[in-house]
Amino acid sequence: MDRADIPFLTVAALSELIRNGEVSPVEATEAYLDRIAALNSDIRAYLTVTGDQARQAAHDAAAEIARGQYRGPLHGVPVAVKDQMYTEGVRTTGGSPVFNDFVPDYDATVVARLKQAGAVLLGKLNMTEFATTGLSHQFDPPRNPWRRDRSSGGSSSGSGAATAAFMCAASLGEDTGGSVRFPAAWCGLAGLRPTWGLVSRYGVMPGVRSMDTVGPLSRTVEDCAIVLQAIAGHDPQDRLTRQEPPPDYRAALTGDIRGLRFGILREVLDAPSVDSATRQSVLDAANTLAGLGAEVEEVSVPLAAHAGPINGGIRIEAPTTYRNLLRDRPQDIAHDNRIGYLVNSIMPAAYYYKAIQLRTLLRARMLQALESVDLLLSPTAGVPAQPLSPDPVITGPHNTNRTPWLLTTVPSLANIPALAVPCGFSPEGLPLSLQIAGRPFAEATVLRAGHAYQQAANWHTRRPPL
């Protein structure tokens, strides 16, 4: 195989070639580093490239595999992580120059688990500041590989851009209100928000702690399952992680969804921020699922229409985390975050308490809906990727409208798993995305549905015009 073709392989395909000795981890790593060198000045997905460490890890992986010590489907596979996750000996900025010189002395649990699985870490990915805004960057924002004048979403913007541009085989993002699924939607990827408590957050810079979780972005649902398998499970360093061992997520991808019951979440599908092309693509996806033997019906959760304000009331947690910085160095926080933090820091306690009450009620209503159906369908984002346009008054150098990405906050507030999967393209050739949400810790079912749809629809096989 020509080295230049390696980055276009899925994790599943590359891992099989590595296991069989047809491609070496060193060859794969060099292929990705070549691509990063060629594209990152344009795409701006990486904040830090760890070339020397990646080459050493690749050589170590090759030696282990040669000795018969194959660790599994991530062994020797090059990946990257959002710069919110601690990496031993490698700076971790959280998307802010405030932390330009911060070098952790340990790995986040999710990073350690990727390394334990044999993955090769290529570097740290761009993101919005502190991961508490969907679109405001302190560093030059990543460009969407489908159109360089468009946003790649956020807050895991670099994770979306790098994976879609074939600059890593898969990546990790962190999802609070939609920060994995939003860039996955705008970059034409599969992206999973796991159930809160399935994946450790130890060593991950906090955003809104009652909602933060780490999840994979990849080009296929199968690859999401492979990465999730590596990072999921109980961590003694994070007491909120679930004790029960996770199931075999890849084995759940049978392609058979006959008898599964899907509910189209009407309040999200009919939200004013959802454009006609996106709405139709979701309905077409529902028809495809029905054609595979699933049952599809409409489901109503009226409170879901108010997820945005509920989410806004809870975000007081972010300025609480960064209260010392907000008090002593507010000028070092980007305008967008600074205004949001200042407003939230003076929010009356009664507002926060009310938001918590409404969130509890919304979660109960979502779980009630999931008693009558197995999975819920909705758009992931209301519109395709929006332009990166100058607007220094509102958000610094780049700004896009927030409203269409608030659709992802519904599963976030309910703390249930949700998967973004490509479901079509806009008239101008930009990706559209279906969101599939399930019951708590039912990732296997969510992934099974997403995989079956992806195999039938095949939208994921298109490549951005790089």
C-alpha cells in the first residue's frame, strides 16, 4: 500500500493491516505526520504535534506486535486528543494562552487508556477556550475540511477538523452541551457522547462538571465503538464512574435493527433553528431505519423545546471553576467567555436552583419517553457548518450563530448517550447529521443503530475536497 493512502483507512481497516503485518505502526505514523505537516497550517487542527514521541511509540508498538504481544484494534493506530486532556510532559492549554506553559506530570485516564491499548498519540487538538463556549477560540480556529471558510464546530473543533481531514485515525473530544456531536455534525463524522459516568474525567480540564464527558470522533460508527471500548470503564480516580464493566461494543454492531423502536423527537425536529434540508434529511434517515425493519413513530417531550435556557442556567458552574482567574485576570479571558462568566457569576442562586429543577424534570420526561421507544431521533445541528466571519464585538475574531447547536443539549441535560452520524448533505455540499439518543448506559444499542444506518446510507464514504 502506498504510504499516502494510509490516512484514508478507517481504524478498523488499518488495525487489521497492522495486525497482519501488511502495514507497520511506524509507516502509519509517518503517513499521518506527513499529512499533518502538509495540511495543519491550513486546517489549524493541532495546537501541539508530538512527532518524536509518536515515532517512539510507533517503534515500540511495532516491536511488541513482532513479539506476538498484540494488544487489540488500537495497537499502533495514530490518534489525537483534545487539548483539554492532560498529557504527561506535553503542554495542555485548554484552548487558552493562560495555560500556554502548563505541562502536566501525568496523563488523563482516557489518554493513559489509549496508550495502554497501544494507540500512538500524534498530538493535542485545537478547541474553544476552556471548552465552555461552542465557537469562541483564543487560538486561530480550525477550518472545516469541507469548506475552509466554514467553522468546524466546537468546543472540540480541532478534533472534528483533524479527523475529517484524515490527520488522525480517530480523536477524543469532550462533550458538555454537545462539544463532540456538534463538530462531528459539521465535519461529517460519527461522534458519541457517552452516558455521564461511563468514561473517566480524571485529568480532564473541567467545563460544566455536572455535564462533562469524554467521547470519540471518527469516520465510522465502528471506529467509535473501538475507541469507546478502550476508554470506558470504572476509574478509582473518578468516583462517579460506573462500577459495572462495559460490554463489547464492537460485537454489538450486528447490522440487525429489526424490531427496534425509534421515536422522532418532535420538539427538536420542529425547532425554529432547524432548516428544511436538515429536517428532511432526518425524516429520510427515519425512513431508511424503517426499511431495515425498525419501528418509527413520533414522540413528544415538550420541555425539550426549552433545553437552551435550562442549559444556560446551569452554566454558572463554569465561572465557579475559573473564579480566581475571572477575579484577578479577567482581561486574559476571551471576550465571549468573559462576558458569559461575568453574567453567570452574578446570577441569583434561585435561578441556578430553578435550572436544576427543570433539568431533573427534563431528564425524567426523556427517560419516560424511552420507556415507550428504544431510541430517540433528532437533528444533531439545525443547519450545516456556518461561515467563520469577523465580528470582534461579539466573540473576538470569529463568530457564528449559537442557536442551531443547542439541539444537542437535550441528551446532555438528561445525561444519556447520544450519537451523531452523517445523514446527508446540504444543497451546497456540506454535511448534515442525525442524532440517535438512548437509555442510560445503552451505548451498545445506540451504536448498533448508528452502524446499521451508516451501512445502509453510506454518507460517510464521501471525502472533503482537500
